[in-house]
Amino acid sequence: MAKKENLVTGVDIGSSAVKVCQLRKTGKSYSLIALGSAALPPGSVEDGVLQEPDEVGEVIAALFKNLKIKNSKVGISISGYSVIVKKLNLEVMEEEELFDHITREAEQYIPFDVDEVYLDFQDLQTSGEEGERTDVMLVAAKKEVIDEYLIMLEEQKLQPVLVDVDGFALENIWETTTDSITNVALVDIGASKMNINIIADGASVLARDIVVGSDQLTEQIANTLGVEYEEAEKIKLGRIPTDENRKEVEDIFNQTCTQWVLEIKKAIDLYAGNHPDRPLERLILSGGGSKIKGLKSFIQKETGIDVVSFNPFLKMKINTKKIDPDYIDSIAPEMAIAAGLAIRPASF
């Protein structure tokens, strides 16, 4: 009989909403147990930093209660200016030696005081046959920012056992749910940030956060048309027809989305310049912003790369009596990071 593995509950805390996902792993397959999203009060999280921990904590607790989630071991992820992800090329060393080197030399790689950050690293084992140098992914995150999240979760009787980076959570769920190791750009568009992670031959070769997001569109539509935020959000997603204001809405869309595409192209061009022999085969789009009407075809036209909407639950087992398939289809793109956390084991 296939062995069950205890996993964390994935909690993705964005700037406009909290997304929660619980999975079960049996053997090599996953089952979706629970998923849901709840809006956060405006301004309670800004650029990945908790501004109103009590309010965010209450929203998370209510979501856990509504979804009847009993597993209190949670994994979260971070992004924004408080986290630095850097790829280093170093001499091949044993893990202990590498740890000593990175802790000793960290300040030359990161713009923070080494005493103020949590450090982690992973040897990407790219030394090849020569065996002299290897790529190492270094992550540094500000202690005060992380500690705020940990305290907030513990106050809700939750046990944080994992802190990841948004781009890596995205990479994990992509690689876990797709069999093919192809060269892809993972692009997650949230309310206030866009995360780009380019994967080549199964390894991340370029990861960056950009402070642009789908809230820009909503705010501009609301201001230009003089409508409430909620109505502007529906116009953005194509749920309300905009016949009399079509020109204004199209202008806003073209201006803002062109800015996003320029950022995506910058990352793609940088990758292409360094890896001319490994062209990107696909661009995988996720995040709440990916649901904007017409965005997928706009990015495809501008980049010339096949764009696919990411549904992390496509190959998972789902009890459709408990979870409505239509709801899963509508929320799947914005659940990618939460799902990427939820596939991680609860014990390390």
C-alpha cells in the first residue's frame, strides 16, 4: 500500500489576499483536500512586509476555520525588497566548508548586515566533468520581516515549519506537476508584484521580483471611469461589458500591460543572451493577474513564445462532491504559490 506523507498547509500571503491550500500525498500522487482565498484589508501587507499583523492573522484564522483545516503545520513564502536571491559561482566544496565560506563572505554578496538576515543556500551541482566550480543559489531574508510573520502565525495557534521564496514555490509546483523538463519562464502576476523564474534543464537560472501588479489596472480604471474599486475589478476581468468606455479601458490595458511585457522581455532577453543554445519553449502564466481578459494572447503576441495558463491541480485527485470543479478552474491560477508550499513535507 502507498505510504502517506504529512505535508504542510500552504499559506500564500499576498498584498490583497491570503490563499490557503492543503494537499495529501499518497505514493507519488497528490490529492487536493482544501483550498480557498480571502481578501485582506487594503494596506495590511505592503511589498512583502506585514503592516497590520492582527488583521492578517484574523483573516488566516477565519479561512482555516471555514475550510475546516486541522493541520496547523504551515509553510509560507516571501518576496519583495526584504529577500535577496543571488546565484554565485564558487569553487566546489564540501557542504560544511561551503556553509563556512558563505557565512564568512555573505556581506560581499548581499546589501544587508549579515547579523540582520537569515541565510540559506543550495548547491545547484553544476560542476560537470571538470568539477572545479559550481553554481550556488544564495537566499538572504531580513530577520525582522520573517519574525513578524512567524509571531503572527503562532498567535493564531499555527506552527510555521517552512519559509520559502515565492519564485521557488512556483518552481516546485511546476516541476512536481509536469513530467517534462523543458526550458520555461514561470511568470506569476499578483496584485502588487510580478515574479519571474526562468527554468532551464530543471534548474532555476534567473529569478526576480518586479514591483508591478494587477492592482495598477484596477486603480487606473476606477480613476479614469470614476467607478468604485469593486466595479473596476469586474471590468478588468471582463465580467462587466465596457461598450461606452471601451477606448479608455483599452488604452489603460495597453499602457500598463505593455510595461509588464517589457519587464518579461527584459528577463527573457537576458536569459537568451546567456543561453543561446537553449531557447525558451513556453511561458507559464499564473497569479490572480493572469486572469485579466486578453492578457495571455497579448503576452504571446509580444514575446512570440507560447503562453499557457497554469492549473497546478490538473493532474491531482479531487473529490468533486466536496470541491466544486468550476471553483477550482476559476481560482487555480492564483493558487500556484500556495500549492507550491503545500507539496512540501511537514518534517525536515
